[in-house]
Amino acid sequence: MYTQISCPNCGTPYTAEVHQVIDVGRNPELKAALLSGQINMAVCPSCGAAGQLSSPLVYHDPEHELFMIYIPQELNLDQVEREKYIGQLTREVIDNTPPEERRAYMLQPITMLTMQSFLERVLETEGITKEMIERQKKQAELLNTLITADSDVADYLIKERAKEIDDVFFTMLRQYIETASQLNDNKQLVPLINLQAKLMTETETGRRLEKQQIALHGLNRAAKETGGLTPAILLSQILKNQEDPDLVRILAQVGLQAMTYEFFAGLTNEIEREQLSGNQEAVERLSAIRSDLLQMQEEIQDQTRQILGEAQKVLETILAADDMQNALEKNINKIDDAFMYVLSGETARAEEMGPQDRLDKLNALRELLVSEAESQSPPEIRLLNNLVGAESEEARRQLIEDNRELLSPDLVAVIDALQEQAESTGQEELQNRLSAVKALLVEEID
């Protein structure tokens, strides 16, 4: 839902999205948003001040049969109000769960007293223990200390606590940098970037990550220069970094689409060349790389076949149902990129080979999916879609008049982002429509 708030920093009123129900069975992306601290984060469009909105939260994970509720103490609710909130949120989750999927545990939600314990319980479902959480706390404390420490203290801490400065630590640091960059907070951004540069050269993990970045940059630069990644380019970059098995695997994962027969033929030729020159060490090293990459490719292909096979089963189940709408709702958590890929393939096959009744069902399912996606979109996004799709200025003005409560500078910012995407993909007609919509919105908002 959306709520109207006023920025505590500059007083600007604006609309922010608030999630009170996190049902990862229906919306798995909300789990990642919760754990990354992005749930109920409001950012003022005027001054950029950001803060977490205090709101009750219910969390439902059907896979782990976890159903819990957190009500912030700062809301100052008495026991009656708390019980009312718990009842309302519990009922909302149950009502949105198909009858055949409802379980007894849903009738007794666990009440968590703190947000910390709430998050720890969620993290346990990811296999993250309290010990791991405690380590990350210490890493966060170390990071915050290093940001403000003078040079001598920083040098001492980097050496003394080198084991804590690992991949997780660098991930935290990157998140800090991204947040400061988004908020245009140069006061925080500059010391963070300086700290990252220091750690890249003075820690083992930093040097390894910097080496990876250099290798990936080289791969991307070579691909851009030739108009795309080719098997020959991937092979040359892997040969350049052949003494680092981890780096070779990372390059192969990034360039997976170029790992074709031509790539392996080139790698085999290189092995034979080293063999003729008598360099047995290089022969063994490159042979091991070839075996490892062939195995990696086979594993990925097996996983892909399995994923597409499951998506095919879901598709056939929905198509065979007497009520496709109901079947789609029951399987909505299984609709992903793999499903859409299979749906597109089956639609193209039916258009070419028939039968017509299957094509009709596939098209009907596609329309249901579009409708479902629109219903899940925020009202502002639905309004924007309708404005772009309107065929006349009169129709657009009427839509604006009917939805004035949804107009905000945020909507214009979304249009700016969409225009950039449309320009990068050469969608001239969409660019023109977005420009027309933006002109009307700016006129109304001003």
C-alpha cells in the first residue's frame, strides 16, 4: 500500500510504499528486499533524506512453514490494538492463500519482539546461523570504524583484523557506496571510495577482487571493440589468466554464451601447441581447465533442462485446467523467466504448426499474465501504462484528471528512466509517447 508522509528533514510531503505483508510464496523478491534493508525505506524526492518507515510486518514462508509478526514498540500500541493488528494481518495472509495450501501453523503466528530477532529468524531459512550473523555485526562495526579512522588507526585495524575483511566485508562496503551515491551524499561517498581503494591494495581479498575486476574489464573491453563476445575473445582472456583457476571459472561463467564448440576446439589446439613445444606443465594446466569447463557447461545444461522441464509441466497444467484463471493463481509463484521462455517457444511453435485451439489457449494465458502483472503493479505504474497507451491527448488529460491523487514528481522521474531505456534500445515511438505524457504531467504538477 502507499501512504502520505512528510520528510522530517525538509518537510516535503510525498508518497511512499509500505509493505506490511511479506509472503515469499507469492512474492519471493520481497525476501531479498527485507534482508537488504530496502523494505519500507522512504527517500525524500526533494532533499534525498532516507529513513525506514516504522510499520507492523507479517512474514510468511510456506516452504519452511514460518509465519511470524513484528509490531514495532515505537508505535505505542496497547494490547488490544496489537491483537487487532495481528488478527488483521493474519487474516489477510490466510485469505490470499488458496484453501488447499492453508496449514495449521498459519493460525498461530509467532510474535517477534525485535526487528533483529525477526531478521535472524528469516536468515535461518537461508542457512545463516547466529554465529554468522554475529560475525557480520563485527564486520559492520569494523567498517564503520574504518570509515572515520585516521590513517594510523586504519592501518593497524586492517592488519590486526585482516581475517574479517573478506568477500562479505567488501559486499557491505559496496552497498554503503551505492547508498551514498544514490543519495548524492558526497560527504560519505568520498571517504568510502578512498577506503575501498586502500583495501583493494592492502588486503589479500582486495587484491584478489581487484584482479577479478581487471580481468572482467579486459573481457568486456575486448568484446566491445569487436562488437560482441566471441569464442576467440573468451579463449584469449582465459589463456591470459590460466594460472588462476578461480578467475578462469569466473570468466567462463560471465562468457558462458561464447563457450561453444569453436571455443573448445581452440583450447584443444592450444594444448596441442604446448605439447609440441614440450611444455608439459602448461599442457596439464590447460587440460585441467578444459575438463573443468566441460563439466561446468554440462552441469549448467542439466540445470537448464531441469528448470525448463519444470516450467513446461507448469504450463501444461495450466493449459489443461478447465479454469485457467484459477490454475494460474494456484501456480503464480512458479511464473518466472523460465516459464515465460517456454510460453514464448510454445506460442511460436503453435503459430507455425498448430493446432489452433492450443494457440488460442496460449494467447489467452498470455493475456491473463498481462492482466495479473498489471494488477500487481502500483497504481502509479498502472496509470503510467494507461497514459502511454492512450491514443490521444484528450484521453491522456482525462486519465490525469481522474487520477490526480497519483500525480507526483516521482512519476516524472520514472518517465525519465524509461526514456533512457527507450533511447538505448532505439524505441522511437515509445520515446515520443513518453515525451508527450511527461509534458502533460509537468504541466499539471507545476
